[in-house]
Amino acid sequence: MNLELNNKQFRRLLDLVYIGNWILNSTRGEQRFADYDEVESLVFGKALMEGMPALAEIYHGEIVPSQAFVEGGIHEAIMEYENNVFFDILAEDLARRDMDDAPIDESNYDELASRIDAYISEFEEHGTDNILVDIDIP
């Protein structure tokens, strides 16, 4: 298989491959999806062959994204995504809780969406500062 990319497109592909593998494997510990690691290694190996040695390095015999690549801002993009997903899920969970976890259909979808929007607005303004949990500690 051949894929023709210019340098800028290839650089974006490196970002996509790294982000995808990070999402799939970063929390798996020893149970990583090795086939995704292999694809990442192949793509980053191509960076070495295409004159982009600052983006890949060999670590324990494997081609991996370089420390410079990893520290170059990609994790800020991942963290922004993770924060957005976190707040979206939290807002929906709280909205559903407020609605007593009723099944959502046409009759109450607008209410759910309105509650989610209200929570998202709160999180955008204050983050989690106003979330309180009552804990009874014996």
C-alpha cells in the first residue's frame, strides 16, 4: 500500500497516530494492544527515514515517538479533549440524576438537553469549584 503525503500532512498523521494509540493504550498497563504499538512504530519509523529524526527515536530496540515529540504540545491537545469529555459526561450524568434517571425519549429530551447545557455553563464558569459531596464518616 502506498500513501502520498506532503511533509505537513505526514506530520499531522504522526499526531493522529500518537493520539489514537495514547487513547487506546495509555491506561492498559501490561495489557496494551500491541498491534497499535506496532503501527505507531511503523509510522514513526517512516519519520526517521524521511529526514524527521527529531520526531522518533529507538528505545529498547523499538521505534517510538521521541521525547521532543511527546513534550512538544501533543499532550495539551489530549488533555483538552479529556477535559471536554469529562465535563460532558459529568453534565449528562448529573442531568439524568436530576431527572431520576428516567428513560430519555421525545417527551423529555429537551429537558435533558437544557439541564446538560446548564451544567456545562456552570463548569465553563467555575469548573468543579461548586460541586459538593456530603460524606458521613464514622
